[in-house]
Amino acid sequence: DEPVDSSLPASPQLLHNDHHRLNDSHPLFQAFNSNGRAKQYPHLLKYINALSRSLPLTFRLRKEGSAATAQHDAVIQELQSSQHNNLVSVVKYDPSQTIYQATSESELSKSNLSKVSPSLKELLVNGSQDGTLARQELGSMLPVLCLSAGNWLKPGSKVLDLCASPGSKTLQALEIAASSSSSPKRNETKNAKLGRVIANDVHSARLDSLKDAVDRSGLDDILTSRVTYTNFDASVFPPPKSGKLFDAIIADVPCSGDGTIRKDKHILPNWSPATGNALHGLQLKILMRALELIKVGGVVCYSTCSLNPVEDEAVVAAALKRMCNKNARKKNGDVKVEKDVQSAPAVELIEWPKDLLPDFKRRPGVEQWRIAGYSNSVDKDSTSDDDEGDVNDDFGQLSWYDSYEKA
């Protein structure tokens, strides 16, 4: 790893011109650094520093899926031209050479793209419309990249995107699952197995936005016709009428969004540990339902845009424990078998595919965490971080609990 700065910048930049700064007095920093975690995990400081910088512009090139893929080489030449090669480049850890990101020198972001390079903006807008490329953040790409690298998501797969809006992952999965239909001879291959993506969202307005995003994607109609839209609560998503379970499920669940403060100006001033605590139960229900809907040998990819263990490791650990207990009880005949799920599946936690982005810096999940909550008085069940001091009075005192129930 690269050397790690031992402290935060003395004066981090203002984020989105709001009145809160992500410094060591903000409760979000206190949460990241609970019980001095930044000393134990120094990469957290690098992460917090990154949150004080603008989100770099990122996009990916499509290899197939639209008539515009014939322009693929021309777009690459344009990106590598002297006019643009100092602004964006292929990310160094991507062997596919299809993911581009703003160079560190350019500090190019969505907000300053028009001012810095109108020609690059025109290229990206045109490419987004004709299907040559997709504007998508790197973090958003990872779940589908992971499923594809493990060969769990492939041409012909039946995929469920449980919380699909705004649709970046839906489109990314569709390009793979329905890619067999992108063959020049697709009209001659009547028996070709075409994949399908079920795009679900509980909010009808968000589902409408998702449909618009698919329509504007520039992908061939034969691909977009392989999307089925549904409007269900993901935690009680109904079983397929065909009885055939899913090959791959994307569960990018609702979350507190503390990893998105660079693009969402509302997160930082309104952040509270109560949000993640309140969402834990829903996240667990959605993951449990996904595990019930996946076929034997299939894979569920659970993701959030939060770094809060309560929303990440705690949810996965609780799901594994619950599935284990459910199997044990069913073995003893203590649980009534549901009609749509004849038995609780055996579940295992899968490692990140070794061949996927081999130079991409990753960290294993944490195995211990405490639960944060605000406290305005001394609570016998809670403790404060003595070495951190009290947080800003605007927020109250951030306290730590040993159990979710106490928090």
C-alpha cells in the first residue's frame, strides 16, 4: 500500500458549499473513527480524505449491445487524443481497458466538465445517447463486475435487480445477460437462449425514471425488450410464476449513503447514526428474501453505498446466522415449510473473484463493530470515545453500544 497520511487535512474543503465540514468534529468522522479505528485501520484516514475531494468523472465503454459499438475504436482514439488524454484515462487496475476515470491532475468532475472541456462533454453526451458508453460511477460497477467475473452472471442468465432504480446496474447486467442476442446472426438463431433482467423498485416514480433511463441508453431494442419491470417491496418479492429461481440477484439495498457525500449534498448536514440503525432491519429482510429466491449454485451480490458495518457486515452476518438457524429448526421439524420456498438453502460467503481487477485495493470486512447513537445524558449501556472528545453540541454526544437493541 501507499504511505498513509497520519492526520486529516487541517482544513478540508467545503463539500457542496454547505455549512458542514467533514473534519474530526463531525459525527460522521466520529463514527468512522469509533474507538480509534483510524489508528487500527489507517486506510480509513485515506478514505475520509477522499471524501473531502470532488468525485472524479467516471464512465465505461460498451463492447456490444448497440449499433454504436462499431464506433468503439473511434471513441477510444478520441479519448486518447492530445485534446483529452490528460483529462481521462483507463483506470490502471482494469484489465478490460474499458473503464475510464478523470486523471488526478485534471480533477475533472461532473460539475466542472462543461467548463474544463466542452468537447469531452459533447463526446460523452453523444456516446451516452447512441449506446457507445455508459456514465456510471466505479463503485456502482463493482457488483455486476463481480458477478460476471465469477461466471455467475453470463449470457442467458435470469437476473433479478431487487432495488433497481436509477438503473445503472440493470443496464450493466442486461448487456451481459442478453449479450447472446447481440450476435450479428441473432435473427437467424431462433433457439438462442436469451437472458432476462427483472428490474424491481418499490417506488413507482423511481421505476418510471428507470424505464426512461433504459429507453435513453442507446442499447438495441432487442436487448431492452429483455427487461421486465416490477413494482414490489423487495423484502416480500413474489416467487417467479414459472417456479424457476434466479441465476443471479443484485441486492443494492436502501442505505444511509454515507459513502456518497461527494455527490449528494444532503447526506453530510443531515447525517445521523439513527438512519443506518433504522435501515438494518429492512436491509436484512431484503437480503433474506434474495437468498430465498436464488437457485442452487446461484449468487446474491449484496451492496450498499455506506461504510457503516451496521448496514454491511452486520446484515450479512445476521443473514448467515438466520439461514443457519432456519435450516437447523427445519431439520428438527419445528418450522412450517413455505409454499414458495421448499427448504432454506445452504448459504456460503464467497470471496471476491481473484482475477477481477487484481490491482484494485480492497479490504476484508471487519469482524467486530459497535453501534452508534446520540445521547444527551449518561447512559449506563453506552460509552463515549474518550480519546475523541465530545462531538459538536449541534449534534449531541455520539455514544457507542454493544448491541443493536440497546442503540
